[in-house]
Amino acid sequence: MPLTRRQLFPAPLALALAGCGASSNKPAARGRGTADAPWRIGMSQCNLGEPWRVQMNRDLTAAAAAHPNIELIAKDAQNNSLTQRAHVEEFGQQGVDLLIISPKESAPLTRPVAQLYKAGTPVIVLDRAVQGDAYTTFIGADNRKIGEAAGKWCANILGGSGKIVELQGLMTSTPGQQRHEGFRAGLALAAHPELEVVFVADMQWLEPNARREMESALATQPQVDLVFAHNDPGAHGAYLAAKAAGREQDIRFVGVDALPHEGVAYVREGLLDATFAYPTGGAETIATAIKILKGEQVPKHIDLATKLFTRDNVDAGGEALGA
């Protein structure tokens, strides 16, 4: 017996919205694109356990809601690559007009995304990349550039001398890998022999993990001058661990994301010394989906701009990073 739409998209995982749509590699797929017969976009989010991803879904939803000729169907993979792979397959079976995916990990999602794309469904890969180029377009900020800018800022603020903790995002994800590579390049440790990374841990983007890892760092390292976390929840978790140990005044904390109610607020409150903006890309993604659905050409890679927020510039709206 064929599965019903309710079975394929159970209530806890799917959210249908009157909003922005989907297509195949052909314009006006299957005759859709009207309020009565909207394009359907499938969205697979790797998890909703991170505040930044919750904000991404809100931004996608808000942008989609402005377009009554589009239906957005959003699913939460709950940090499970196998679940996310099943999402892609289910969306293909349902015949969505376009897929948006923000992958948990690159390798496990590359093949199902490529299969759907090669079968004629356009795919927007958002934030985290897959391997190869079997997708329509990738939208995201330059993680390596952000990591390198963070490394340079940290080396400068420390005057080229100090002990550093790096709390990494999920290192099987491209943002974690690229932020790490950029950070080390920006630190230029060979040129700064008195800078030393004394503790490294993968906190998988999660604040509770970061707090536990920072507790370990503080227990084993008598001196820590700065913490660079790959996201703001990680930096905040590190701050809380340091505060509990009575060492927060001796350490600088730097993160990435710069959500107004999170990283930017932490900088304004004096909890973080700096954060680098990582835009969710929600509005840009829906605008790009509409172009694809109309049969327009879009770039293979769309870069999102970033900013640096410090205690000196936060009230002025941050400082844009140069090219």
C-alpha cells in the first residue's frame, strides 16, 4: 500500500507553510507555481538543537511566507545523518520541486543529494557543503575566511604571546574543518613562537559539550589566555566554565555566529570579547529558489558577507570584513 502524505511527513518532523517554492531543473515544474497549485520546497535541517539553526528555519519560514505560490516543508534530522538521508529520499519520492538541505555531515549526504539532483530536482545546499558539485548552488559564508580573521584578531589582541584553547565545531562537518584551518592560518604560529594552542576539543557545536571541555582545559592548564570557539554557544559554555572556576577575568572569549540575541548580546554584556557574523542565509536562499523555479540561471556558489563584533564596535553595528 502506498504511503500517505501524513505517513511520509509526520507532524513532529514536517512543517508545511504557505511560502516559497521548489522546482525541477525545468522552469514551472509540473505546472505549479500558483497560489492554488504552489511549488513545493523540501527543507532538511540537520538539527534544531543549535540556536543558530533555529534562527535559520525562522528566516526561511519568514521569507517563504511572503510567497503564497510556494509551500515549504521543513524537517528536522535531529543530528542524525541517516535520518537526513531518509529525508532526501522521501522528498524525492514525494516529487518536491526543489530541495534545500543544510547537511549534518558532508560524506553521508553527498550521494543522496547527487542522486536527487541528477534525477532532475534542483538542490540548494545551505551552510554546510557536500562533496563534488552535483547540486544547483551552494549558499553560505566563507568559513575559512572567518576562521582566519578570528586567528589574526586573536594573535593581535594577545600581542603575539599567550596560551589558547580551541573548541571546535563538529569536525566531520565542513564548517568545523574550514574554521579550524582558517584559524590556524590566521594565528600564524610559526611567526608567533610565543603563541601556543594548549588544548583542543571537538564540542560538536553544543554549549553543554563546550562547558565540559572547558572544565577539562581549566583542570589541566594552569594558564589560559584566550578561548576561540567555533560558535557562540561554545564560547558562552567556555565562559560559564571559567566563571565557575573563578578564572573568567583572566581569559578572552571569541566565538562565531553573532545572532543579535546571542553572540552580539554576549559581546554587549561583556561575556565575549568578539564574535564573527555567520549569516543564516534564509532570505537569500528563498530568493534564489524563486529564481531557479522560474528557470533563471543562478551562480554555483553564493557567498554571504560577514562582520566582526567587538566591545568597541558592537553598538555601531560591527565592522564588515574585507575581501
